[in-house]
Amino acid sequence: MRLLAISGSLRANSSNTSALEAMARLAPAGVKVVLFEGLAGLPHFNPDLDRSEASDSLPREVRELRREVGLSDGLLICSPEYAHGVAGSLKNALDWLVGSLEFPGKPVALINAAPRAVHSDAQLREILATMSACLIEEASVTAPIAGVGRNLGANEIVSDPDLSDRLGEALRAFIEAITIKNSEA
């Protein structure tokens, strides 16, 4: 099983990215969590470049994003909240996926690294529902990884029994939901 992890943060020491890196380390044998590293390179969304009859005009970075989504059994998304909203870099990536054939019906789990970030979580849920994602609620969790005086790296998250249990359980629930969905297809 292959899971694509998308961090909505472009920060070098992002707690959102660290949460996804920790989940990659917690993944059981047979499950590969791949961190998408092309978020910063995506061009601004332009619907003129996203016409189905002009697929050759689609930017290379967007084709790569769509390819990565298509190769994956599910998406793990962890993003910060900025000004009570979804991070612009993540929203841009999602806009590029709206017109894709790879995204609709894709299982998605939301990982919220900051318990106070409730606005972006609600917005992401609405956006993903509109995009026909298959949001796996039992795999979508909030874990206190980021906050004032708290910015944990992947090693610290994995070493923390509460956080590693919470993220590990979310990952197991996600894998189970995908396995069931795939067996029904």
C-alpha cells in the first residue's frame, strides 16, 4: 500500500511535516508513506491551463502532483491554519486536483497538528467534500504537536507514547478503511 503525505506548510521545520514524517516511521510493513515534496514548486492555479482538451499545456509540476496522487491508495494531509483559513500553498494544490481524474473518490485522512486550528480543519473538510474525496473520519485526528513552546520533530513525536499511539491508531484506521474500500471495488 502506498500513501501520499501532503504537508500544507512550506516551513523548513514544520510541525505539520514532522507529523507526516512520524507517520511514515510508524507505518507497518507493506505500507509506504511518501512525502510529497513539490508543493512549493506548483504554479498558481490557472483554469486556462487545466482544460481537458489542452492536457499538454498542464505544467510539469501539476502533472507530477496528479501522477503521485494517482499512484497512491490514499492521502494523508496535515496543514497549518493561517488567518483562520487553509494554507494558501495547500489550497493551490487542491485547486490543481479539482479537474484531475486521479482525485475523485480518493481516501483522505486529515491530521491536525494544532488543536486550536479549528477553522482550517472545517474548511478542508468542506473543500474535500466538494472535490469528491472519501474522507475517512476514524483516521482523521488532532494531535497536540504544534503550539506555543511546542514544535516537535518527527523523532520526538515517535518517542512520545501518547502522540505515537494517536498517530499510529489513525494510520491503522486509514489502512483498514482503504483495504475495505479496495476489497469492495
